[in-house]
Amino acid sequence: MPTATPLKRRGPPESPSQVSLRFSEAHSRLSVKPFP
């Protein structure tokens, strides 16, 4: 599972937990789940 690099580029470096939350949020809004 690749890291949320695009999300990191948009803002300052975040902790793994924050990145995971943003990653899940973004995909939830798009209704897309490319990863299990």
C-alpha cells in the first residue's frame, strides 16, 4: 500500500496516523476504495 504522498505535498509533513485519516477521508468522499 503506497503512502499518501499527494496528501503530504499539499501540506506540511504529518504523522502516520494523520496521513491515514486524511487518506481514508479523501477516498471516502470520492467513494473510491482502491485498497482493501
